[in-house]
Amino acid sequence: MAEPTLFTRIIDGEIPADIVYQDEEVTAFRDINPQAPVHILIIPNQPIPTVNDATSDDEKMLGHLFVVASRIAKEEGISEDGYRLIVNCNRDGGQEVFHLHMHLMGGRPLGRMIKTSDPL
Ligand code: 5GP
């Protein structure tokens, strides 16, 4: 059997984390290295390595990630000012943990998505 991912180990309680929401499909916990006052990761309980691996069977869960993000943003008091949802994929996307996850970030103005000085 494949090794459990880092995030599966968090779901299983082997690695401590500040879990802010959990249901039968997804779990949300605070990022260990926050890049904004609110930085929460929302993950499927059943790991999918990257967005490339998502199938039509995952559509309900993937939609649920957004509904949970909206709910948490309200609970965290950032929904009106706004926030950013990010899903990184593979090397160029900067993905480090290969258990698909949505970053929910807010609590300050986040600026442009990509620096305008970056080359295309
Ligand atoms: P990625 O770069 O894969 O999109 O994001 C991975 C995120 O997981 C990073 O923001 C990183 O700080 C976070 N992270 C890595 N290891 C841990 C951990 O053990 N606990 C928590 N809560 N977050 C982690």
C-alpha cells in the first residue's frame, strides 16, 4: 500500500495540526507557515496527488472545497474584505505536498496574483 501523505497523517491525528473544520469529505487546518493572517489548507480526506489526477468522480468533493472555503472565510471574518483561493500543481505551480489542497488566504490585502515585473 502507498505511504500515507503528510496531510493524511494530519487527518489521522499522527501529526498535530490546528483543524478548523472537518466532515466526511474534507478537512481544513491552519498552514504551519502562514503567508497571511488567515492561511488555511482545505484538503480531501481521500488523497488525490495533484489536480492532474482529478476525475469526474471527484467533482462533488471538488465543489465542496469551495463551499467549505466560503464557510470558513465567513467564520474567520474575512469574507467581506475578500481572500484568495489557490491550488498549486506540480513544479511550475510550486506544489510541495502531493495531496491536493486549496489554500485559503486573507486578512490583509494580498496584492496582485503574480508580480507584474515577472517575465511571461
Ligand atoms: P503547496 O506548496 O504544496 O501548495 O503547499 C503546501 C503547504 O503545506 C505549505 O503552505 C506549507 O507551509 C504547508 N505545510 C507543510 N507541512 C505542513 C505541516 O506539517 N502542517 C501544516 N499545518 N502545514 C504544512
